[in-house]
Amino acid sequence: MNCCICGLVKNCGPYLQKVLENMEKIGCIFDDYQIMIYYDKSSDNTLDILKKYKQTNSKMIFYVNQKPASPFRTHNIAIGRNFCLNFVKENREKYPFF
């Protein structure tokens, strides 16, 4: 059984390490797992944390959104969520659980 754990981040620096640790714990329940993060431009150290974490956990990948952010938070969340859902859809054979 394989699983893909997805998440959206923006300005999450203070909380991100604990969230990533929890994702790892969930991933260990499965035979194999992938952590997929959708990153929106942040004004804190979120991207630095993601880059450092990727060096220690090869099961994590992240996508850096290059498009301008919407002024509406809910719109940005929907775009990130849809990106993650498309990723899962494209990889459903490899990761039947997400």
C-alpha cells in the first residue's frame, strides 16, 4: 500500500517542521509514501525550511507556484488544492491512497 500526502503552504515557517514530522509519521503506516507540497510565495522562511527538509527526506517533493497570487486567500487555497488533486490523479496507479 502506497500513499501520497499533500499539503499547501504559505507563511508557515514557525509550524512547518512539526507538520512535516506528522506527515512522516502518517507515511510510515504505509509501505511507501510521497509528501507533495504546493508552495505559494511567502514572506517568511517557509521555502528555506522546505529546501532543507528535502535534503533529509527524499520522499518529499514540492512545487513552487510561479503565478501571481490572487488577492483572495480562498482562491489561492483552491488553486493549490486543485494542483495537489491533479498530482494525485496523475499518479493514482502509484499512490492509491492520499
